Amino acid sequence: MSEHGDILISHGGLTYGGFISDVKMKQHIIMDCFKRLIEYANENGFKIIRYKCVPHIYHNQPAEEDRFALFACGAKLDAVDVSTYVNLTSPLKMPKGRKAQISRAKREGVVIEELTGLEDFKKFINLENEVLIQRHDAHAVHTGEELKLLHDRLPENIHLFAALKDGNLIAGTVVYEYEQVVHTQYMAANDEARIIGALDLAIAMVIEKYKNTKKWLDFGISTEHGKVYLNEGLCSQKEGFGGRTGVYEIWELKL
């Protein structure tokens, strides 16, 4: 949980993040957890609890006890963010246009490599920021140095897959690897890469790499976090890899 004035959030800096449980969790236990959470909030002057449910694809076992507990405590569903999931064990067919872009990238000499150097992460984040500033007037949450630090701490879980043309990084994706999910934390492509399908090739490679070891590819949200606004172009791009909508729920409990 993180504290924001008189609001308690799980977690204010993350897209999702609720109670973490193991196979011993039972419905009555999570009810007690919420009871204690509400007691803590009241004792410390909080007026609102905002709870972000963990999407089901990240569960190793069914684990939606928290949703019933929220309902039972009087919480209301406050926001729903749209993500796109690809079922790696049974993916939908890619449209012809997407396949054509992947083929074009190969003809143009684009190669996909996993990069691990500090300068690699810095170049990628610079590219990411160019795209974000141009299209959304925003910046990446992480710096290149921070991503490199995270990668070095979790080398088996954080990867940069770069699309290179003539040795230059023109597109790529940073993925976070979970037990049964691979999540695209960042995706970026310059103008040339968009024309020749370099990012399409990078994502196709990610799908190919993980199709036998993971159940899901999670592209992340295509909405403005917590707002009823859908970036239809971004969502359509993700759906073009054989994805369907999954949602991130945010519940609010007024004390």
C-alpha cells in the first residue's frame, strides 16, 4: 500500500497490485485481511481505500477472493483499464497486413537481438521518450540507468529485445517475464521502423520465443489509467498480434 493524502492505494505507483497470497489462502482469511486493512485506514485517518486487483492471468491458481471481499465490504468498481492479452498456447491468427509488415522487416534486413549493455538501455529509453513526447507529451517512468539496474538485479526476468537495422536501434521492447506471463513494459519505434515493420518483427519474435514456456503475453493498458478513454489505434495495434481484451480493475471503498 502507498499513502496519498487521505487515500490509501494498492499501489499508487503501479498499474495493479493487491494482496499477495499463496495456495493456503481461503475466502475467510482474505475477509479478515480486509477487515484489518479497514481498521488500519480508520485508525490513521484515511477516508478512501483504492484497491487494484491483480489480473487473473498472473495467478497460478484461481485467486479472486479479494473481489468478493471488496464487494462484501461495500467497495464499488471505480475504474476499468483495457489491456490486450495474447493466449500463447492458442493464439488468434494475425491479419494479413501484420504478417506483411513482419515479412517486410526481414526483407529490409532488420534483425532482433537481446541487448544488455547500459548504452543499449539508454538508447532504447531515449527512443521511447521521443515517441512519448511526440504523441503523449509524457516521459518513460524509468531512465536507461534504472532499467539497466533492474536488469542486472533480475537478469532472468527483464529483457530488452531490440530491432536493429545496419547496426542502429530503430525499435524494440522491454519485457518483464513472470512465471506464466511475459509483459511488454515498453515498446518503441522510430518513423523508419514503423514504415518497415521493425517493431512488428520484434513482437513476433517475443511471441515465438515464449510460446512454449508462457501462457500469456500481456501488452499492458491502452486506456488513460483510471479514465474512460480508449486509445483505439494503440489497442487495434495490439489486437493485430492475435490478442483480446483483458481488464485491470480498480475498486474504491469510502470509509
